[in-house]
Amino acid sequence: MNEDPTVVSRVLGGRYRLERPLAFGGVAEVWTATDIVLDRKVAVKLLRAEFAADPLVVERFRREAVAAARLNHPNIVNVFDSVNDHGLEAVIMELVPGRTLRQLLDDEGRLSIADTVHIGIALSDALDAAHRGGLVHRDVKPANVLITPAHRVLLTDFGIATAVGRTDDLTLDNVMVGTAKYLSPEQVLGVPTEPRSDLYSLGIVLHECLTGQVPFDGETDGATALARLQKNVRPVRTLRPGVPRVLDDLISSCLTRSPDGRPASAAAVRDTLVRLEGTVTDDGKVIVSRDPTPSNTPRPDAAAAAEPVGMSTSYGRGATPGRWFVLVGLVVLLGIAGVIAGALLRGPANALPRVVRGSTDTTTTVPEGPPVASTSPEVTLAGGSVVSTTEITTGPNRVTAKGAFDPPPGDGTENPAQLNFLTDNDSATEWTTVCYDNDQMRPKIGVGLVFELVNPSAGNDIEVFSKTNGWAATVYVAPNVGTALADWGEPVSIGSSIPAGSASFSLGNNAGRYVLVWFTHLGRSGTCRLPFQMRVSEVRVVKRAAK
């Protein structure tokens, strides 16, 4: 680096004494300086002299100070001041010790999975703050990421940021703005950017952290930029098989060409990464912190009591995710269940009280009459797991519990031996999750139960009876069983902070055959070594009450 003798030791604005250069960029250079008023070290970003005569560049440079100064976030470099001193344009910033992510990658080649997750959480949280503040960064790249010796990660350089919805963008029409390797497709095309444009660039940064290479690289900047419009990104796991599938899927989602296909927000990216933080080893296994303590719920017979309820605690062991939903001999099962259910319809049973959330009444009697339960034979699922399924009849509506929905990083099942308790019309027996050390089941995003309806879901509610207090769930209806949560489409009902008792969820007006009750928050349990669990005593489908 060549020091400019006209700059060295100069005091800008009578306050900031320049000391030594730190870095040179395309239009600016960064110096260490001392704020002689507050007696502290700062960083000073100087616009290079050859650009100081360009009013467009000067205005963009000044806007960076204004834009970044109003963001107050631990993962964004603080901007303190801006100065114009006899032709020198300067932005005064927090001086961050350490090095850039670019330097780290150049030295290390690629990073550990845990470090990549840590960096991703910090950057997505910073972007969330910027987006909520009305700014799109538009130049997320390793050179704009600072990492301190204490592993603090900070996003800097909002020099080409734009306010969401602004029309005076200070860029030329159809001109790419940003760094070629990290541009979003919309930046390549010169069309307006949006917050999800930053998620594309973030996906490239995370891809490079894990693989040591960017997904698109050409002989020229133009070729590099255009490649993302012509080629698909190779999944990270094809280059580094140890990467957890959930992380690979997240990066692939960020790198979708259309913004509509990317995660909904930077906060959504952050939340997914938070669930992985602290649970990945360097070979990519995800360790799920769960306690296989069996429930104290009484079992109906000795054979059931002997069935294992423990689960493997690492991703990649135990059941294959999603294997429960491929049933062997489904037609035979439904036929047998129908015969038994028909026979048992003649027997008496006691109706359960119904609590309608949002009503002034705490209990009402279900008008269709008492549910009648029947137990079908054990069913062998794909992968060899044997579980019991139970069919319940409530008036004209019947529902069959098909299994637990536990996609990666779960292992595909959750206490399958207890499924028959969901529809046995006995409030003393329960299906439970295993025990977790946090109420959100991190690093997972939830766990669910899948039910099959004999009659269409339109006009029906599903009722969940639980002794758990403070739980939350989202309900989905679909024509087919999905293997991932995204396969279930948009939710039809959402409930949070639900008290113990019963909760009623509308199944909407579509005619889907399968229902997913997806638990997103657990309540405290008095029977586990770990404090959080979900307990469900009964589930049934009833006709929606007329309004």
C-alpha cells in the first residue's frame, strides 16, 4: 500500500487524526485514526481523490453514512460521523480488530461447519436488522464481513445500499451493482432489488465457507455474473458430503433464481441456523439434545409396555426421515379397521368435553355423539418399523393416526408405540414427545402428528386434548403426505400459548385427505429429566360449529 503524503497525519474536520492505511478498495481506502475529542481509535473510510469530483459517487458515499448510522446492531459496524474536509469525503466508523472473512477464506480454504453456521447466524441477523430498517445491502461478500479475535462477526460497507421502495437509486438503468461473484440474478439483470436479493448473496457466502469455492466463476466478471442465469447450483453436499442436509437445503433455497423461491426473510434464515448452532460436529452430524425417558402413562397390556420408546439422538441414525408414511398393505389395513370399527359402533363410550378457544364457555358437549375407538392390527412401515394405528369414529367423520412427522434433523419417528393412545377415548393414556432441553426443540423446527381422514376435511375441525400448558401448533391439510414441511403448503390454522385442556383447529374449506398437526412449542413437563415435552391424550375430528 502506498501512503498518500497529503493524507498522512492530517486531522479531518479538526477531530480525526489519520495514522496509517488499513485497506484499499475500488473507490475508497480505510485508515486507522484517533478521535482526538473522545480519545478513541476509529476507522476512517476515505473516498479516493479521483472519484471526489463525481457527484453521483459522492452522494452515494454520503448516503452510506446516513444509512448505516441509523442501524444499531451488534453484527453491523457502527458509523459515527461523516466529514467533508476541503475535498476529502470521509465516513468515520468503529475500528474493528481482526480480519475480513475474505482473508480468512484465503488462508483457510474452507471453514468448519460450526464456524459457517456461526457466521451465517450473525450475517442473517444483521441483514434482518437492515431490512427492517428499510435497507437492502446489495454487496454481501466476504470482503465486507469482519471477524474479531473473539469471533464477533460484523457486516460492513453499506456503500451501495438502497432504501426499500426508493426510486432515486443513484445507479444507472440496466447497470449491475455489486461484486460479480456474489450478485443476485436480479442485480445481474439490472432490475430492482429487494431484501431477498441479499439472501442470494448470503447463500453464496455460506456456500464458499463450506466448499472453499463460489458456485459461479468465469474468466470475466460478466461471464461470472451471467452464469447464475444459465446454470444451476450444485448442492453443497456433492462437494462436501458431511454437511447436514438441512444446511444444504437452506443454502439451495437462498440460491433459487426467483426471489419468491428463497426464504421469506433473513429472520427465517437466522432461525433455521440457530436450530443448528452448537449441534453440528465437523463431520456434519446433528446432535439432537433429547432425553429418551419413557412416559409414565399406563400401558394397556404387557406387550405394549415392552415396546421401545427411546430414540436415537443423532441425525443419520435410526429410522430414515419420513419412512413412516409409506404403508405396506394399506388397503388390507383399512378394510380390517372398517370391519372392527363397524362392530364396535354398537358399544357405549363416554363423550369427552370440548373447550372452544375464544369462547366465554369453557366446555360444551359435542353434538355428534360420543367417539368410538377401534384398534387395528400392527402395521409394518417402510424401513421395518412396526407401529399400531387406530381409527376413531365421531358421527360421520373418521380419522386414522398414521404416525409422527419428524423430518431432518429428526430421525423420522416419535414414540410410535403410543399412537394408539391418541384415539382410544381414554384421557388417562397419552401420546408424548420425548423430552427436550428447550421449548422449541432446537435444532429441530418442530415435530408433528399425521392423520388420514376418511371423509373430506372441508367443514371440519380437529380437536387436540392435552394436559400440557403453553404449547403451540400449526395445522396443515394436504391431498398427500409430504416428506418435508414445505410439501404441506400453507397452514390452515395456527395456535399459540394454548392452555391445558382442548384446542380446536379449523381444517379450512378444502377437501384434503391428510392432516398434519405440527407442534412448534412445547410446555413444561413434570415427568422428564429434560424440562420440555408435549402430551396429547385424544385427537378427534368434529363438524365445525355453525356461527
